[in-house]
Amino acid sequence: MTLIKSMTGYGRAVETIDGREFTVELRSVNNRYLDCNIKLPRSFSFAEDAVKQAVKQAVSRGKIDVFITVKSESCEDTTITLNKTVVAGYLAAMEQMTEQFGVKNDISVTTLSRLPEVFSVEKPEMDEEKLMKDLLSVVAKALDSYNAMRTTEGAALDADLRSRGCTILELVSQVEQGNGQTVADYRARLEAKIREVLENTNIDESRILTEAAIFADKVAVDEETVRLRSHLDQMNAMLATGGAVGRKLDFLLQEMNREANTIGSKCTDVKLARIVVDIKAELEKIREQTQNIE
């Protein structure tokens, strides 16, 4: 079973491979599309695209920041050697300065180490293919941690949406029952009013039936409640299917709100109008929650 996931999450993985400590952290917040930002050491810039692709394969939506640090446990990677010829040249030139210009000879190691090209710093060629493989293995573990957190939050969102869907169904049933009673009450009031006006005159029952039918047609919400129930069934089906359903739920919710607004415009009874307000309140809470779903 594929579960829905929250767009907000955090994941971290740390692993030492061949003397290098890789640390990968992922943080995300809600976003309409996928926006992935990678921050990693300059020497590992060659791996940026590969890391981004790994994230895209695991995430569909959200603003994700990926932070990568790499520490070497030894200095074996870098070799520093003394350029003896360069140092000898500097010393000879400084002694000449002392002899010809009477300048005090205060040469020290500190002075010489600051001069250009005194040291040669050599770094061995990096095996980029292996380093990328090592890094991506840690990225995969961080993504596992990140997705586990998002799945846990997604399960909570799933339960909340289903619960609110059940509440809406109960409220819809109340509207359906109350709507039928509203038509019956209207017919009774209409008949009583006609009898009062006409007193002992014979009443045209067909006219009462016609007026009642016209009123019933104006306030009928059967089509809207049927569609609203269908939309709620679709929502539950999407949640059961799982995956990246956030956008679909958002579109579906727009349809549910449209039906609720139409029901509200047809309800003339105060009690029913209050129930419709409760339905809209639940739909708004569902809308807020769907903003967090991938």
C-alpha cells in the first residue's frame, strides 16, 4: 500500500567512507512545485546534478534544501613540499640587501613562509566516479530518513482527512433529511394560508400541489448532495491509492466547495443553513491539510 506523504520533513545521514566523513541533511517545506537547492563543498560541485536527480526520484513536490559537508580524517590527501631553489634565491637576495644597503638581517621562517611559491601544495587526482558513488549512498540514507518522517506525518493527515470526510457525510445526511421536511412544512403553510384567505371556498388541491412542486424544485439539493458524496468517495480513493495526490485533492476540494455553496444558496431554513456552514468549515480544514500533502 502506497501512503501519502507530507511535504514538510527532515532527514539526516552521516557516514565515514575511506577516511571521509559525509554528512547529508534535507529539509523541506510546502511548495506548489519541486524546488531543490543543493549546498555542497566546491570540490564536490561535480556531484551536484547527480544529487539533484536522486532527490527528484524520491520527491515530487516541495521546497527542499540539501546540505552536504565532507570532512577528511587525515592529511594524506594533500602533500606540501619546500621549494628549496626558490628559498635559496630569496635568501641570497636578502643577504645582498644587507651587504649593499646596510639593512638589518632579520630573516625568519615566518618571513620566508609568507613569500610566494616557497611551498608547493599538491593534491592527488580525485576519483570523481567513486566519490560520487560514496556520496550518493549517504544521500540515499538521508532520503530514507526524510521520507520516513514524511510518511509518518502523511499517515496523520490521512486519518484527519478521512475523519473530517465522515463528519461531512453526517452533516449532508442532516441536510437531506431537513430539506424534505422543509418542503412538507412549506406545503402545510401554503395550504393553511389559502384556507385562511378563501375561508369556506373550495380549495384547488392541484394548485397547492403545483406550488409545492415549484418550491421543492427550487430548494432541492439532491443533485448537489449526491455529487458531494461522490467527491468524498473520490477523496478516500485517492488517499487509499497514495502517492503524490496533493494537487488532485486540491482540485477535488474546489468541486466540493462549489457543491456546498450551491446547497447553501438553496437552503431557506435557518437550521439547515447552519449545517451548511459547518460543512464549509470542515471543507476549509480539509483544504488547509491538503496544502501539506505532496
